Amino acid sequence: MLAYAIRRIATLVPTLFVIITLSFLIIRLAPGGPFDEEQSLPPAVKANLDAAYGLDQPLATQYLRYLRGLAHGEFGPSFKFRDFSVGELIAQGLPVSLTLGLCAILLAIVVGVPLGALAALRQNTAVDHGIRGIAVLGIALPSFVVGPLLALVFGLYLNWLPVAGWVRGEPRYLLLPAVTLSLPVIAYVARLTRASFLEVLRANHIRTARAKGIGELRVLWRHALRPSLLPVVSYLGPATAFVVTGSLVVETVFGLPGTGRYLVQGAINRDYSLVMGMIIVYGSLTLLCNLVADLLYSWLDPRVRHE
Amino acid sequence: MNDAGARVAGGLWADAARRLKHHRAATISAAIVLAIALLALVGPSFSPYRYDSLDWNHVAVPPQLANAHWLGTDRLGRDLFVRTLHGLRISLLIGLMATAVSLLIGVTWGAVAGYVGGRTDELMMRAVDVLYSLPYIFIVIILMTIFTRGNVYVLFMAIGAVGWLTMARIVRGQALSLKRREFVEAAVVAGVGTPGILVRHIVPNLIGPVVVYATLTIPQMILYESFLSFLGLGVQEPLASLGSLINLGAREIESAAWMLLVPAGFLVVLLVCFNFLGDGLRDALDPRDH
């Protein structure tokens, strides 16, 4: 297990390095700079600005300086949010985004797995068809449609929950965004669980367990659940990427002060250092979650370790 | 020889068409997609309004027949019927163009990697893995950061440029198995070069899975575009796409829910239909699975 983990972590570092280098190169080599849009900037002022942000240095020097900064956890100053460093902006927003993402993933597992199992146990009944129909809709409906609709129904018509905003320590504000974000993931998890549960229920070891007279609940809990969770666990990696992407929209829809809007704003403002910082943070987050999902998988299914 | 090839191909496609006709969800979906496309093409010419003309006498009015604002107007008095159909045009166009871009890159990349094999294969597929590990949207956002926003061509290049990864994987797998088939070996022995084999023997035999996956790529591309336009990174005013219309509508849900519901409805119907169509095509072209 340990050897597998080390091997897996070893492949992580070069990937991250490639991501950093590539995004640095693409962004710096692109035509146009962050100060282009400010109208009629005198050349001397622009030169001073470039010098202040180190943009007048050769590319290699800039790159090394950026890497050195990263090693110290510094992402450099933001070009547009003048009084903030990128690190400060990320530190402000990340707790909100992480809470949101974590809630969405947990919700997806806690709701999706039982739904999928239920559909499998009641195969071809109205329950099964209902759950599968909802799953199709959940996957097809994009979050930027679901979010406003949920806000409309629960926020405005029923007046149960706040439409938007964020108050620290008030889970009410988190509920609609987390549900919006997790809906497609719930749908996907339910689908995966249903398919694998059906397969596992036909397996020999389940028949043996039943033949030995073990109670049905115990058969399901002890013998069927673990193997049928494998596809769900391997989906957790892509699910993280999905949640990260979706959080950009959900934070916009519900006006949450997370990091998603910095990425969007940074792209609109051509704020290079902000976009790069966000990409590195989100990229490493995604890689990390993929790693955790892989390790979890190999723990559940020892066969992959010895591949 | 050409004749025999044509007959076999015709047989395969005729078979597939027959199976597709029996797939009810797929045929209905295809009809709906065609109807929506047709509506997007000719619909705006029936309305007296243009997509960017302002009607100050009817600002944010709900759908009604009397003033020819069949789907109402937005905050600026722009006709939502025309804007939604224009948005549909852009969404469909981007869906098709971006799919074409991803098809071009993905098929080339996958076929070369799979057929050439060895070191080349490993390097090419490792590149795909690295890109895969990043959420696709970041790459699009980087591209949209550095290019001028609002250029529709950049937009579909950018979206197509990230959509080819899965296609490359599928094509590579197919190319790997085709490589060992007798007709390819025969071509090698006959002295056909690598590019010739790729173009004449590998790519034509990939068409089945490629068509299926391309159909499933179109709704994805439409979704990416709407996503970006929703965030303000895609199509820019006064042009509209379904995503930007949904964004504007979402801000007005308290007073004017139709502004959200109309474009959202079109988008969802389009996505669902394309997905059913892709499923139907998969069943039709790959009967072994069933």
C-alpha cells in the first residue's frame, strides 16, 4: 500500500510542474498585457508599471522568480486588485469554496449511494424508473439553470431559504448552493451505484452468503456494499473536477465570496498573476483529490496495488 | 474493389439507419433537434424585431401576442423571441464547429498515437493524461484570458481545443486493434507508407465510434459555450447565446421569470435530445453491445 502511494505521489509532482510551466508560458507569451486596456497610458508610466511587476525582465528570469515565489507560497501581486496579493485573495476565498465543494461531494455520496442501491433493489419497479428518470434530468440540467430555478422556488415563492449571500457559520446560506452543485453528482453517483449493485447482487459470493442463511440486511451491508462502491470511488476524481468547475457558476449565481469569482474576474481583467495562482491552486486541488480517490480505491480493492 | 467496398459500407449504414428508425427516443429527438434548428434559422425573419433593436415602449413585458413580442422582452426592450433564436443559432453553430475542431485534433492525435505506437504513443497519450487532470474549463479560461474576448471564432477554437481528449483516447484504442488486422498488414507489405495507411485504412474504419462520440460531443460543446457565456467569458453583447440569456434571466427571476425559463427550456431540450440521439446512434452502429 505504501509503495503504491509513493509511486502515485511521484507521478503527481511532474504533472503539477507541467501545469505550472505550461500556463506560465501560454499566459506570458500571449499578445497583450494587463495594462493594455487602460486608455492613453503614457509610455513612461507603462514602462514603470511593467518594471514594478517585473514584466520587463527576460522570460526565463520571470519564470525563475515566479517559481521561487511559489516555493515560498507567494503568488505575486494581483494586477487589478491593486492592494492585494494573489495569496491574500485566495486565502480569503478558499475557505468558502472548500466548504461548498466538500458539502457538495458529501451530499452526493450520502444521497446518491442509497438512491442507487434502492433503485437496484427495486429493479424495474416504479421506484427504479422514478430514480432513473430523475438521474437523467439531474445530469442533463446544467447548474446555471438549476441554481436560479431553486432560488426562484425555495427562495422567492416558498421563502424558506435565502436567495443569495453568505454569513459565516450560517448553514442556511450554504444549502441551496451545495444542493445545486451536487445535483448532477448525486445523479451520476446514483446511476453508478445502481449499475454496480445490480452486478454485485448476481455475484457468487452473495448467493453463497444468502444460502448460508445470513439475514438480507447483513448480506447487503457486509457483502454487497463494498464491492459495489468501487465505481463510485473511481468517479470521485472526475467528480472533484466537476465540482470545482461547477463552483464557478454556483458562486456567481448565489453571490458567494469564494475563489471562483476571482478566476472569472481575473480572466475578464487579464489579471495574469491571479489567473495563474487560481489555476495552480485548483489544479493541485484536483490532483490531490484524484490521489485520495486512487488511494481509497486501492484500499478497497487490493488488486490494483499489484498491477 | 471500389464497388465492393461501397456495397459493404452501404450495407453497414443501411443497417444502422434501419436500427436507428426503431429507436423511438432517438428518432423523436432527431426530429426535435431538426425542428429547433429550422426554427433558429427561419424564425427571426417572421418577427418585426431585430436581435439588437430596442423597443422602449415594451420594456420587460411578459410573453404576449398583441405586440408581436411572442416571448416577451428584456430590460432593454429587446425582443426575446428573436434573441433566443439568435442565441440558439450561435449555440448550435459553436456546438458543430467546436465538435469539428475536436474531431480533427482528436482523430489525428489518436490515430497517429495508436498506429505509430511505441515512444510516440506514450508521449502523446501522456500529454493527454496531463491535460485530462486539469478541469477542461481552466484551459478555456486561459485561452479566453489571452485572446480578445467576444470573438466567436476564438471561442469555438478554444472549446474545441479542450474537447478532443476523450476522442483521442477512443480513436487510439480503435487504431491499436485495427493495426493488427490483415488488410493493414497487407498494405504494409504492399509498400504503402504510414500516412497513406492512416488516411486510407485506419481513419475510414474508425467512422462508427467517431460518429457516435461526435454526436455526444455536440451537447457537451453547447454546454461549455453556455457555461462560458453565462460567466461572461463567452459571447459578448449585443450578441446573445443561450448561456448569456440565462445569465440575464437569472438576474431578473424575481420580476420576470420568463427571461430565465425561455432560454433555459430551449437549452435543456436541446441537451437532452442530443444525448438521446447519441445513445440511439450507439445502439444502431454498435449492435454487439446489445
